[in-house]
Amino acid sequence: MSRSTSHNPGHFDVIILGAGAAGLMCAATAGRRGRRVLLLDHAERIGKKILISGGGRANFTNLHCRAENFLSENPHFAKSALAAFTPSDMIALVEKHRIPYHEKTLGQLFCDRSAQDLVQLLARECAEAGVEIRTGTRILAVSKPDRFRVDTESAAGPASFTADSLIIATGGLSIPKMGATALGYEIATQFGLDLVPCRPALVPFVFNPQDTERWCDLSGLSAEVIASAAPSPRRGNGNGNSRRNLQPSFREKLLITHRGLSGPAILQISSYWRPGEEIILDLAPARELTATLLQPNARRDLGAALAALRTLLPARLAERWLELHPPAAWTNPALARFEDSLHTWRLNPAGTEGYAKAEVTAGGVSTAELDAKTMQSRKLPGLFLIGEVVDVTGWLGGYNFQWAWSSATQAGNAV
Ligand code: FDA
């Protein structure tokens, strides 16, 4: 495919806003297909969020990635993109660039050395594809008199560019300190696209005052739990159906913080939680803690209960649990209730740590607005939206990057 033959240096086949995971991948894909691509970002450098991801090692995909690992008003929407550019395709790209990586747990793939390897990969792909990247560029206005027009300002002064296609890859609202803005949602709204309300996701919980008092001096302690959100029965999924059956539970670590709860199990369920709802924790996954106490001739007292609890939980957490939830008696029914309370610890968080600490933003541009095979707006041909700005939100574990790569490739192949 030949590049645009336009002689206007300010005109491009494609302008992409946002040089993060999705924008960079999309630019490289479109550039390799011969498109003349301009990639703009207000940050001073590309891929800033990639650099801090996965503890600096970027959990860049997940071997078990499926549409079921994502939240969206349309749970089927991601299928097409995830099938067109799979985790294996991403691994092939990483191997092509000789980046060493490893599986940590649950199919999560991380760079061995640093997330910088991944940013370099994307930068090299863009360079080879002839993409023009301009960082430190503020987007002042976007319009569509006939073609798309983007007015910008940078250290070099104001500049305007035009393009046949405009791709929004400006990400979500999480971590404003890293340069997150609402620009993508604003442009979508400007062009009449519907939004699903945004909320922080993959985010720690803040305790209510009573639980703060009870637990926060134990900050730093962790335990393996099964966590689930307990949606109010009245909450629908947008289609008039209860969400209850759609709620997964997660068997991973919980961490007590100085303000509430974090750790992978908690981050996962935070994406499903809504203000006012409870969360449920099983502190003894697949274990029957009172089994030893129920044996004939076994000791039945606080010491025996504590010894049993300590096989599961850090000592101080076990002691605190027993202080706050001692068996009402040492009878079989009372021990059964004690066992039950351990498996169904119901908590009512006061809230979350918000966008400042959220890994991602749930909600965003409604998938009903987009063609799943191209990520193109149904209302406005030539406008594409990819990555986190779209109402597709992955679980913790490399799913969000995979969505960025997959949705970006769909659009890059369509422009
Ligand atoms: P992304 O946020 O990457 O890029 C958006 C770009 O748009 C940025 O470069 C930004 O500067 C630019 N932009 C925004 N507003 C603009 C404006 N007004 N003008 C110009 N440019 C603008 N996921 C995962 O799969 N594995 C992991 O290990 C992690 N780890 C992780 C850690 C932390 C701390 C966070 C915060 C997030 C993660 N994630 C993750 C999530 C992952 O980083 C995220 O889902 C992707 O980066 C989304 O890619 P996008 O390209 O859509 O947005």
C-alpha cells in the first residue's frame, strides 16, 4: 500500500492522540501498512504508564486471556479483537525483539529486565514503520470541518494538522500524576458518542471508621483469601438483568493497608464493586478450620482455636480475628457458625482510593458506538477509539495491555 501522496506536510492519513500502549501499537500497525501516521502526546516521553506497570517489569499479556476476563456493558465486544491479535501474537513480537520474559503466576507474562524493553520495542516498531511522533504537544482542539483537524501547541509553537482518520488512544483517568486526562471522553462526547459512566477499578478499598479501628494497626499483613463482591440484588447490568450471576470470585492475596485493603484479590473485586455494597472474604479457602476441634477428645478452647487459625493466617491477624469473632460457645453448632464466619467475612468499605491509586478506569466510550472488528465509530466514519478509553476493562494480570494491543491492531489494520 502506498503512503499518502498529499504534498501538504501537515496532512496525514492517520492522526493518533496518545502515545501509550494502544496508540504506539496502532501507529506501528498502520505505518507498516503504508499509512502516513502522526502520533501526538502531551507527555514529554512515550509509554509512561508502561514504564511503571507490573512493578516496573510490565505484565504485558496473559496466556489465558479470554473475553470473560473483561468487564463491559457488552461482554462479547472484546472477542473479535482478542481473536484477531492474541497473546501468542504479542509473545511473537516480544521474541522477535529478543526481549527476555517469564511467566510469574496464573499465565501472567512479565519482562525479565524492565518495562523499558517494551517501550523500546514499540518505539522501534514505530520508527521502522515511519511513524512521526511528537511528544510535549498539547491538544488544543479537535474538529471535523471536512477532514479531521487537530490544533496543537508545543515548545515549537502552535501547529495544526489534518487527517482522514483520527484515532483516540488517550487512555483512562487513572493516575492523573502520570498525565491521565479526560480528553478522549471529551472528544467522544463532542462527536455525539455515548459514554458508560467511569469509575476507578483495580483499586484498593478504604475501610469505614469502625474497621479502620479494628484492623489498620495490622497494616502489612497478608493472607490468601477468596474475595467476591456482593452486589445489591437491585443492581442491573444495563440490560435489566441481575449482575449476581456474572460476579466472579478471586483466590489470591489480600493485604491490609494503613487505610483499608489491597492486594490482588481486593484489586480484582474492586472492579465489580459499587459504593454502598458489601464485599465477602473467605479467610480459609477450601479448608475446614474447626475439623481438629470437632475430633472426639480434642481440646475446645481459645488456645486450640488460635492454634488452628495460625495454620492459615499470620499470627497477629489470627489473634485479632479471634478477639473480634470468638465462638459463642464450644458446642458443635457454635463451632459451625464460627467456621461459617471465617468463610463469609462481610465488609462494607467506605470507598476506594480513587483514580490516584486505581490501575485502570472502568466504563468509558460505549462499545455500542463502535464496530468490534475495526474500533471505528458507527456514527462518525474515520473516528476510531482504542485501549482503555473504551468501555472494556480487564482483570489484573496482563489483560489490560492485551486489550490495548488487540484493539490497537484492529484499528491499525482498518485505517
Ligand atoms: P495509556 O494510559 O497507556 O496511554 C494514554 C496516552 O495518552 C498517554 O501517553 C498520555 O500521556 C496520553 N494523553 C492523555 N491525555 C492526553 C491529552 N490531553 N493530550 C495528549 N495526550 C494525552 N496493565 C497490564 O495489562 N499489566 C500491568 O502490569 C499493568 N500495570 C499497571 C500499573 C499501574 C501503576 C497502572 C496505573 C496501570 C497498569 N496497567 C497494567 C494498566 C495499563 O497501564 C493500561 O490499561 C494501559 O496503559 C492502557 O493503554 P492506553 O494506551 O489505552 O492508555
